Amino acid sequence: MSPHETLFLESTNTLDIHYIANNNLVKFQTWDFGGDCDLNSNDVVYMGKQISFETIFKLANTLVYVIDAQEEDYQDDLPKLVETISTAHNINPKLHFEVFLNKVDGEMSEETKAERQQGIQQFVSSELSENNRDDELLVSYFLTSIYDHSALEAFSRVVQKLVPQLPTLNSLLDAFIASCTVEKSYLVDVVTKLYIATDSNPIDAKTYELCTDLVDVVIDVSHIYGVNKSDGQLVTFDDKSTAAIRLNTGKFHSILAHFFLLLLPSTLHCTVH
């Protein structure tokens, strides 16, 4: 949804589960807990059934902890963050841990963002070290906002850890750009605009932002010229859909570097020159 639409979302007070299955590579569940979730309670209730935290953590692959950067007392939440990481790691040592410092937008300066992220990292590292767990687990940190592409970038990194074929996909994209006149490539899920894999060249935030905007253009045009199925459903693209977008702007030194996007779940190709 658009950022302004999130203003009408209600706070998460109970367990909220969503199943994501956009294609064969992007298949997972998200379990969203409210900020008042208490790990000291024995279990949580979902649709009348009780589920223990031990069961939840044993079945999980990744734990994403979101901190509101706009709250002045955000530091009060850090002990709970450490407790959550320690508890989950005890139950499932294979868990990935991701911390999102969210809402780093508005008038917040770059210096303030960096200071808050560094402060959180130092606190967590220090507390885990005292518990002799600093060397046993890795915690990743991201600065995110819904008003730019930082949230998409962060979630892309999270989802990539859930894709067992990632090393193979990265190698194939490396081979692709080595064989073609291409400087950067992304394997993108069209529905979420998350990139599932990319080549080994450095990731440029502006480049990824441009790619996601181009995906929006392709999808918007596809909605206009989509094909109606016999059952009445609108198909915005299929295995015969293609799109070529050429940009010529002085901002990118007259000729923009070549990009090639493979858009899942279809074979919709978007070549950008």
C-alpha cells in the first residue's frame, strides 16, 4: 500500500498470521506480534488455540524485531530485545535475528540515525557478551522507513536468507552479466518488489529504487492492457509478456548503465538501457 494509507492501520494487539506464496521461491508465513507481547507468558492464543513460544521459535527461521525510532524512550525497549534474542536462541540456535530501527524519516538527521543504530548495537552486543552469547549468534541491523526504499531493501535481505537456492541464483546472475552488456541484475518478486537474488557487484540504493519504480510502471501498464481469462479474472501478465524501458537522462551521464530485471512469478522481462 502507499505510505499515506498506513495512517489508517490499527495497531497490532493480537497475533496476526499471513501466508506469502507469490512463487516457488517466495513461500513463507509471517507471524506478527504486538509490541506488548510478553515472552514470560506460557503461550499465545490464535483462533481459540494456544501456541507456546517454544513451538513458535522452533518452527521459525527468522526473527525480525522492530523498534520505533520516533519514540523518545525507545531505549527502554532494548532489554526486552536482548531477552527476546536470548530466549529464542536458547530454543532454536539456527534462528536469524534482524533488528529494524523503523520510522527513521521526517526531520531526523543522518547523525541521529547513525547514533541510535550504533547505540542499539553496542547495548545488544554488550548484554549478549555478558551472557556468553556474543560469539554464538549474529544480529543484523537496518534503518528503515516506508517513505523510501529502505524497508524493501531490508526485507529483501531477510527473505534471501529463506531461499535455499540463493548461492546458485547469485552465481547464475554473475554468469549472466559476464556474458551480456549488463552492469547490475536483480531477480525481483513482482508482487512485493523484493529482490530474491542479485549478482556480486555492489548494491546501489538509487539503482534498486529505480528498478522498483520501473516494476511499478510495467505493472500499471499491464493492468490497462491485461488479458481477461474465461473465468473473468484479470491476468496482468503471462509468460509472453515483455517490457523494454529506455531512459536517457543527464543525471546518469546521458546513458544509464544496462539493467536486466527478471520478474517473478512470470517470465516478464524488463530491460533498461
